[in-house]
Amino acid sequence: MENLKDDVELALEKIREGLRVDGGDVELVDIVDGIVKVKLQGHCAGCPFSQMTLKNFIEKELVKSVKGVKGVISA
């Protein structure tokens, strides 16, 4: 489990680069049974496109780059 968390944090660092360009950020909250719970921050938190960012960007990248990640939800 610790390796999964480390792998997710590493992948999130790359994702954060894209989010920070628009004044946003993402925080890892928890991982339960392969589902990653994150909290969008900054401009991403109140953005009307936050669910698209969550599913089409964050989830897509984590599922692709971290073995064991099944999905991403907002905490």
C-alpha cells in the first residue's frame, strides 16, 4: 500500500505542473481499494470544469501511469 501511495504522489507531481499553470492544485486524501480520493485546490476547487479535470485529466493519467489505480474521486 505504501508503494502505491508513493507512486500516486509521484504521478500527482507531474499532474500538478499542468494544474498550477491555471492556478490550481490537487491534494491526495486517501487510497481505498485502488480508488484514489483527491481534493482539488486553488482555482480548480471552484471551477465549473472541475469534474472534467478530475476524470479526463487526473484519473486518466493516474490509471495510465500507476499500476493498481482503478479510478479517482473527489473527496
